[in-house]
Amino acid sequence: MRIILTALFLLLSPLAALAGGLIADDTLAVTAPTAEQAAQLLDLSGPVQLSRIDQGVPGWQVSQAGRVAGHIGSTWEISTTVGYSGRPLDVLVAISPQARITGALLVRHDEPVLTLGISDADIAAYVAGFRGFDLAATGPAEGLPDVISRATVSTGVIRDGILRTARTLAIGRGLMAGGGGIDRLSYQPLGWDQLLGLGALAEVRVTMAEAAQALAGAKVPVEPGDGDFLRLWAGVIDTPTVGKNLLGQREFTRAIGNLGAGGSVLIVMSQGLQSHRGTDWTRSGTFDRLTVVQGETRWQPGANDYQMVKHLALENVPQLKEISLFALPALIDPTRPFTLEVRATRPTERGEVAMTVALPYTLPDAFRLAAPTEPEPLWKQAWETKRPQVAIVALMLTVLTLILFAQEWITRRPRLWRIGRLSFLASTFLVLGMGLNGQLSVVQVVAFVHSLLTGFRWETFLIEPVIFILWSFTALGMLFWGRGVYCGWLCPFGALQELANAAAQRLGVKQIAVPQALHERLWVAKYTLFVGILALSFYSMHHALILAEAEPFKTAISLRFMRAWPFLLFVAALLGAGLFVERFFCRYLCPLGAGLAIPAKLKIFDWLKRRPQCGRECRMCETKCTVGAIDSIGRINANECVLCLRCQVIMNDGTQCPILKRRARSEGAPA
């Protein structure tokens, strides 16, 4: 399908080039929330303050009374959410400091079903359904609102954009860990040796002999020996199994009670000659001996981050000289490995000599939560839940493929062809159209062209399995047979027209023969309409979608005639005209048919047979063609042919084809 429609895009590339600037300007804009919108999204009363954050994950921080009340992000800015129309679809998503979605607001879209057919109240109710969703939940995503019927693709894209944006924003603001956070609930009584065995505490030891060598040249030399110059233990104590066992419940609660969002607590314990704290911090306010290193980030604790502990709650622990607690900031991710560096210095005659003791630490898997479960992509859910619909469509396409490959055998049996075609068209209208909503539209062609310009994503088109399968089959069919595969067999509205006309003829309604000259000039209308819709979409998708209402498909098929009376009157007029001129809309007004005819020029096979006498000695096929696709010299115009096979039936029927009749008479004449 992509190859076929790419050809369409290339044919219209000059138009796309002219509109390129419009698209680029259109996609860069980000809608900022107002203070009133922010308060409403976060369910706050009273004034709030908005501050823009551009570093890392962009968005807005919402504060009230000096505290952070939540965060807001744009689905277009963070997730580059593109709707089915191929244009930006922007939803403002608000999350609380507890990593819960508190609200969502649709602020920008060019979606066809959201422009015409779905009310603002429907969308407001849909996005409100995400309120309260816990982004850190590890189980299956439950409680999310179902996509809106008749707006499956658009509301599915909204859902995906809200969830991806909210998760990215929560991780970027330190409200949850990207790969699973710390288990802050589980508790198991363990002793010192058991904690060391689990890796809850990392340990390093520097002997006096090692320090004497590293600090050689000091005014006061370090005496070498086997004793401890520095023996260091460190680890994150946020999980109760570590913190509560080491400190006891009271001290543990005090240690973690004042942590900010994304913060954690590091315990550092030591024995030996060297102090990991020193005394300079009391004057400078910074523990210059200690540095936490994670990637490119280097952080030194300050006095406000420090809490002294006199002793541990555990028994049978080493005799510790110093125990310190440091509140790690959100920029240090405790779930990722980091290194604690302790610097030891000694003055020399010319300055000082220094050594650095490095203690690598990694949070053990036993103290990690499972990573938050990413919701299964909506397109996968759609294909799973719509297996019966997919099977029905696959069956219909299989039957159609057999019909087209066996057309010579079928067209030699006029009664079989007639019954088979009417039966298939009835199935197309009732099952594919009214039952499965499998009606293609020019809007989808326009959306595809725009997606090639703004970033193609298969997921957007996979959300609706029935439509995706039909487009795939139509694209392949255009290579083999031309546009008639869809227009003549799989279009529900086309099927309705032909069935209505067949009934009219049975009732004796006289058919109007449109003169060939007028007939060919009326083709201009649908091609002009198609190009107009596509061109207008580069300027205003909203106006293009209104112009696309020239298609009656939404009223008759998608909405099943449940629409305002002007739309119903328009459909009735088209069907009424079709009672006198078979497939009137298909012939002269259908922009989708025009759009399919352009790439159908790539058709590589010619399955419809003609005789040398066609158009010269016989013009029956021309007069019988349901859409006037055969010219006066017997040629079939593939741009207009709906592949009904009527001409093939006539050619193979000895009771209809004058050539076969003449041949039969000559063969039966006496010698």
C-alpha cells in the first residue's frame, strides 16, 4: 500500500513542495496551558504558578503555595503524537507528584471524526477517563477508557499519546524510575552478615600500608601496617529491609520522612584512621571529602543533606567510628550504579598529596520493583479483539481473489456470474459496510500523503484492522487489476448503488444513457474534487475534511444514516440519481475513485479480454458497460472500469455477442 500511494505522492510532489512551508510551520507550535487550565487539570483551587522547563523532558511545573503541585506535558512536544489526519494531535497531560494522571485536555487536532460526527462532550468524557491512572502500577493496565466507536483510530492515538507522554514526564521529573523503582514496602528481618550477603551494603578497605604508599611525602607520614586506614560501607537504605534493620523504625522514618520527589537516602559508615566526613563541612557547608559519581554527574552532599546516626539498631556489627546519612537528590538515580568517592589528603612541603578511595555500588535486584508494565500497544489489542472481523474480511477477500482469478470460467456462465456478483455486493454492503464499518475514504488517502511528509508510523494505520486489511488488498489489487478491485467489489456505498439500480431495473425504471461526450467531460468533477481536497488539506485540514463530505460514505455507511437531515438528503439525492444512471456517484463525483485511479496507472496485468471486432463491428459492450468505461472503438478505460466483468460475460455468451452469433451462423451454414 505504501508503494502505491507513494506514487500518488510523487505525482503531486509540486503541490506538496508548495505546501511544505505551511506544514513545517504548523508542526512546530506547542500549545502552552493557562494557569486556569493547569489548576483544572490538577484539580487545584486557588491561584497556581506555571514555570517552563526546557531541559531534559520539556513541559511545565505547576506550583502552589511554594510547593510543587504537579507537572504538565504536551503529547505533541514529548511524544510527537500525529493523528490519523497526518497532522499534530496535541493533548495536555497533567500528573501529580505521586505519578498519577490527574487530567488531560485535547487542545489541538485535525481529526475527521472529531471535526464532524463526535461531540466535544464525547472527547471530554474520554480524556477524563484517564484521571487517577497510576503510572507506576506494575500489573496490567486496567481501568483505562475504551476507544470511542466510529473514532477508533483517533481516540486510540489520543490514548497512546497520553500514556506515553505521562510516563516520560514522570520519569523525567524523577517521580518514577524508568526501569523499575525501589521497593519501599517490603520488609524482612535480616542481620548484618545477611545484608552484606545480599549486596545491600558495598564495602571497601584500605590498609595503613596501602595509604602510606599512596600518601608518601606527607609532612606527617602514615605509618605502614596491617590496620585499617579506612574501611567503608555504603548503600541505599530506602527499602525497609535495609533501612529498618539498620536504623530501627524510628530513625528510619525520620531519615526518609522529609525526602522530596525522586530522592533517596545513602548511608555511609566507616572505621579506621581516616574520617569520611572530616570537620571542614561545619565551616564550608559542603562535605568536600565525599563525592557521588554517576555517569557525567558529580554531586557532593551539603550540610542540609546530612543526618548523623550514633549507632545502628543491629547487633553483632563492626565497631563503627562514623555513621552518616545523606539525602541523595533526584539527579542521582539510586536504581542505576554509582560510585562513592572518599578523598584523603595530607600536607607536604610543597602543597599536599591526595588519594581517592572509590566504592562502587549497585542496588541489588532483591530490592527493586518490577518495571512498570507498558500497556500493550493499542493496535495489538485491536487485532486481538477483532479476530472474528479480521477472519470475515479475510474470507471475503479470498473469495474475491478466486472470482478474479477464475473470471474466464465464471463469465462463461452468465447466471452464475449474475447471482455471484449480486450476492457478493450484498455481502459487501451488509457485512463489510453496515456490519464491520469497512468503508474506505479519500480522507485516508490524504492522511497517508501527510504522514509521508510528517513522519510515517505504521501504528497509526494498524489501529483499525478492517480498514488496514482493505487498504493493503486494494493497493495490491491495483497492481494486478486496477482500481476496480475496490470500487467494483469492496466499496459498500458502491455496492448499495448497484443493488439499488438492479432493483430499479427490475421494477421497470427507465435508464438514462448519458452521451459519451458529456460522460467524459463529467469525469473532470471527481478528479477536480480529489485534487481540491488534497490541496486544501495543506492549507487547512479542517476545511479539507468539510469538503470531503462530498463523499456520502460517512453518512450512509459509518454513521448508518443516523445523521442530520441535510446529510441524509444529500445521500438520498445521490442514490436517487443512481436509480436512473447506474453508479452515478462513482462515475462523476467520487474523489476516492479519482485518487485510486492515479496510482492504478502502475497496473502490470491486463486481465480483461477484447476482440479485434470490438468497437468496429460490435459495440454491445460499450452500451452495456455499467459505468461507461468502454469507448466507441472498444477500448477499456482502466481509470473508470469497476471490474464488474459484464463485458467478459457478453463476449463469452453466444446468445448476446454478435460476433459469436455470426460465427455460429457461418459454421452452421450448408457447404
